[in-house]
Amino acid sequence: MEAALAAAEAEAGAIDFEVWVTEKADALVRFAYVLTGDVTLAEDAVQDALTTACARWAKVSRADDPEAYVKRMVVNAHISWWRRFRRREAPTPEPVRSTSPTPDGTAARADAEAVWELCKTLPDRQRAAVVLRFYEDLSYAEIGVLLNCAEATARSHVHRALGVLKSTLSKEGAEDA
């Protein structure tokens, strides 16, 4: 009798997990893409996080904010990946800027893609901090919690990343003139 009750509770938990994933999967992949800058890495990070979350769903579902809990798992999965492969370098091409006006919004899209290409050149922790600050609109304290660092360190990551981006854009502007 108790075994049947435990099995029913486990099945109910699995259903809740499946429903939750159905509702949140796309948002998690978008979040991971912005974090990683790569579709494949984003999907892998989300898959790793959801695999872990499924195994611990009873604990995760009792959290104050299960989505934030799983996002932290996505960040951790990505950090684990880049720690393993940190020594590999992947050069990225220079962003191509369009100078012709296009009324259909492709110029805005090209600018957005150029910004993402620049963000891909940032070190992983700085890129993660920028994404969490400006895409997810998190406070520095929340970023510190997600990146497992002090609030001041989170501020430093964002500040340094913005400095690098500003310097890069200034150099490109000087070269174009």
C-alpha cells in the first residue's frame, strides 16, 4: 500500500516536472543562448540542468522560485563546461557592419548581431555577468549569487566587460573614420 502511494507521488512529481518544462523550456534555452552565445552550448547546458533538476525535482519544486533555481543550474552547467574546455581558443571573425540603410529592420538586426559577436569575445564570467545584468535585468547581488561570487566581484565583471566593449567600439570607430 505504501509502495503504491510512493509510486503515485513520484508519478505526480514527474507530471509536474513535465508540465513545468513544457512551460519554461523555451525561455531557459533563450537564457542559455544569451549566456553562452552558442545555440549548441545553450541546448547542452539546459539539457544538463534539466536532467539534474528532474532527478532532484522534489527539492527544486519546493524552492521559492524553481525557475531561478534551474537558471542557476544552467549557469553552473555552462561554467562546468568552460572550465573543462577553457584552454581551447576559438577565434571569432570581426563583426560586419552594414552601412546602407535598410527600411525592413535588417540594420537593427545586424547591429544586434554585431553586439553579440563583441560579447562573445569577452571572458566567460564577464559575458555571463553582462547577460545577467542587461538581458535578465538582475541586480549585482543576484548576479553574485548566480555566479557564486561577491556582489563587488559581479560589479567588477560588468564594469570590466563594458570597458572592453567600449574600447573595442572606440577603436572600430577610429578605424572607420
